[in-house]
Amino acid sequence: MDLKPYFQSYNGSFSLLHGDSLKMLGSLPDRSVDMVFADPPYFLSNGGTTCKSGKMVSVDKGAWDKSSGIETDHDFHLRWLGECQRVLKADGTIWVSGTQHNVYSVGFAMQQLGFKMLNDIIWHKRNPPPNLSCRYFTHATETILWAARDKASRHRFNYPDMKTANGGKQMQNVWSILPPARAEKALGKHPTQKPLALLERIVLASTLPGDLILDPFNGSGTTGIAALNLGRRYLGMELDAQYLDLTVARVHQSLHETPAAEGQLVAAYA
Ligand SMILES: C[S@@+](CC[C@H](N)C(=O)[O-])C[C@H]1O[C@@H](n2cnc3c(N)ncnc32)[C@H](O)[C@@H]1O
């Protein structure tokens, strides 16, 4: 399969691919990626309700988020996770974020594939939307599973950096980080955009400058922006071209605003 980038930086360190990651991942070489971050479909846009700007609305994040039944959804997780494991370097790690709707299937698939589980990070959202039905606890967390490629992996953990970031104390697996700030959504919105601070912490914890980071569910490109800001290389895959265009706009904004990214020449081509 010809993987012509939708967008690539002039020096080749930042690339975006348009299409189905299940098909495109197969074209990547074995053991070529240092770290994967993935925020896969939650499979929760199935007629339920949620609270948006104080109003009850139906959950519809897009066609990509509709469930095809738990067996088919699980098979999907097994397939993309298997490909990510194949392309990870021997000591590479993968981070997968999820909610109660998909994280058990994702975690089980990772166990079936023989990943070495390292941590489950609890991302605590300090200011979550209220639960309007008053029939459940307010959903204030997401889980991020961190795992190494396999049992033999000697994974990278930048322990001193995390300790420094936590005021000199060992960092715990509960991370209190606010949802994306308004400024992070100024160029356009994605229904499940992750905060840049969350991705920057993940990148800092588990990679070195120059490492290659893959995100098979690019969305608005938060992983790529974190990689760019911290001098890592990036490959993002996304089904929806409007989100790739949003990512490109965020890249240009970051190049103007972030000292580490400044000076990198970026050229786009269709
Ligand atoms: C949960 S969102 C990721 C959000 C992202 N972390 C961010 O900060 O913006 C998942 C994204 O994956 C895309 N997607 C879903 N299935 C895909 C597939 N098979 N191949 C490529 N992209 C896919 C969706 O269009 C959606 O933008």
C-alpha cells in the first residue's frame, strides 16, 4: 500500500496519513516506532445522552464511534493493537486511553497479545460536566493503560523528569489535569480532544528527543503537537480529513508559539 502523506514537514519529522489505520499500519516496517499513543473509538455513540454546555444531548461523536457489538469491537482492538505491537521497537511502549465503554476490552486484548502491563494511569478531570440524570456518579476520570511491547522489554521511564515535574516527589498514577483549555480549541473542535498537558507528560515520561511516536487515531493531533513541542518525530493516522486539516492548523500555530518547535520548516502537500 502506497502511504503518500496527507501532510509532511519539510524535514520529514512530522507526517500525517489519511485513511483507515487498520489498513495503513500494515505498511509500516517491523520494530520501527519508539512509542505509541492511541485514543481509539469508545464505541459509545449508540443513542445514549450526555451533558453539553448544561444541556442534555444525545451522544454522537461520529460514525467512527458506533458499536458493532462487543465481539466485533473486541476484534477491532485486537487487530490494531497487534499491528502496533509489531511496529514497536523491542523496548518501546504503548499508551492507550479509554473509558468504561472500551477500556476493559482494550486491556484484555493487550493481555491476550502478550504486552507487559506497566501502569494504569487515572486521568482525573477536576471540572467534569455534571450528571444531569442524577442516576450515576459524575464521570470524572479516564484510564490510560501503559504497557511495554512484550515481557522481555526493558522500557524507558524518565523517572527523574517525572519526579521533578511533581515537585521532587515520586509521581503517582493519578494525574489531575484539566480538560483542554479554550485556547487549545481555538482553531476548531474535536469531540474527544485530549489536553496538551496530558500528552506532553506522556511524551516526556517515555521518550527521548528524536524518538518516533505513532498515533493511529490522530483526531485533532494533540499527540503530534506534544511531539513537535518536545522535539520528537511523529506519524499520525486519521480517517477524517477535516481533523487532519485541524492538525495542520495546530502545527502552524505551535511553530509560531513554541520555542522548541520554532525554526522547523513545514511544508504541506496533498
Ligand atoms: C477518540 S478520537 C482521538 C482524539 C485525539 N486523541 C485528540 O486529542 O484529538 C479518535 C479518532 O480516531 C479516528 N478514527 C476512528 N477509527 C479510525 C480508523 N480505523 N483509522 C483511522 N482513524 C480512525 C476518528 O475519526 C477520531 O478522530
